[in-house]
Amino acid sequence: MIRRDKVNYYLDLAEIVSQRGTCLRKQYGAVIVKNDEVVSTGYVGAPRGRANCIDLGYCIREQMQIPRGERYELCRSVHAEANAIISASRERMLNSSLYLSGIDLKDNGNYVKTANPCSMCKRMIINAGIEQVFIRDDKDNYRRIAVQDWVDNDESLIGVMGY
């Protein structure tokens, strides 16, 4: 038996976490890891006590035909990255890694193509002190992003929206 590499192991955990998601469009899971210890996890879902889209049976952003990466203030959900950050102390997140996996429910359950944290989640990841983000592209392949690159190449200064 071949042992799974560590990055894909944590991405597999993020994928399992995503299965708790309540979005009708995409299931994202996030896992924050520091020193080979899981610090926290998060998935996409409405704030505690509020109805989830799967409970309502519709997505307001989908009904309004809002493109991916735009008008998140209308979304009922908190993103997986944000939920993972909310669940951990900053001290435990300093110099940690975030692992992100997304499944596109509208694309037969395939991995989200060009998955990336939204601009709000990028800002939270930066402020949390997370050092790097690993994003799953398919079952065995992923991208590593140095969070410092988001600081050095601030897309908000040139008005880039979405992903």
C-alpha cells in the first residue's frame, strides 16, 4: 500500500468536512493545520440558527443569476475558510496552513475548477496569520499559495473582483 502524502491527506480531510456544507451550488471544506496538528475545520453554511439554503430549497444568488465571485452580501452562507478561522485563536493560526477543497454540485460533483478564496476570505486569511494555502484541483493535484503573495500583489488596488 502506498501512503498518502501529507498535503493530500489534509486536503482529503477538507473534502470530508465539505460534506457538511449546506450550499446548493458548491461544497467547500477548509482545514487549518499547524505543526501537523489540525487546529480547526470549517464548511459552507448559514450562521448558527438561520435556515440553510438546503433547508429553504433555493439559493437567492442563483435565483438572481449572480455570477461566481460577486455580491456575497446576498449569500446566506459563511464560507468554509471564514468558519475555520472563526473557530480558532489567532495564536494557533500564526504560521499555519489552510487546506481548501471544493466540490461543484452543479457540475456533477466534480472539483471546483480554479477554486480560490474570495477577496473577503483572502483578507481574513491574511489577518489570521496563516502562512500558506493549499487548494485542491483534483484528487491528487493541488496548488500552494504563499499568503504573502496576496499582500504583495493586492488585487483590490486595481479593482479586480471575484476570483
